[in-house]
Amino acid sequence: MVNSAITDVTEYIESQFEVLDRGIVATPETRENLDAFAKSNQGSMDYLLTQMAVNYGYKIAMQNVLETLKNNSNE
């Protein structure tokens, strides 16, 4: 039962990564990419920058959950 739940959550997270990759607003691959965009836009497109930051935060949260699930399933 627990392994099934872990598999379901893992599959959901992987599907969300695909959604982030295909979204209208690009999800930065790294914090450095987000910082570079923020620096280069010099205050314009703040809505886009905000959405990119939200997407990146969501991606990091999902990566952390996925890593925790993998670590717990290996124990």
C-alpha cells in the first residue's frame, strides 16, 4: 500500500515537471538562470519574473518531495 502511494506521488510529480517544461512562462532550470533574467530585465516584465519565481519554487518543492520519497523507499 505504501509503495503504491509512493509510486502514485512520484508519477504525479513527474507529470508536473512536464507541465512546467511546456508552460507559457518558462520555468528556469537553475537559480542562476532566474537571477540572470531578473538582472537583465531591469525592472520590466515584473509579472513574468514573479511567475518564473513561483514556478521555480514549485519545482524545487517537488524535487525535495521526490528526493524524500526516494530516500524513504530505499530504507
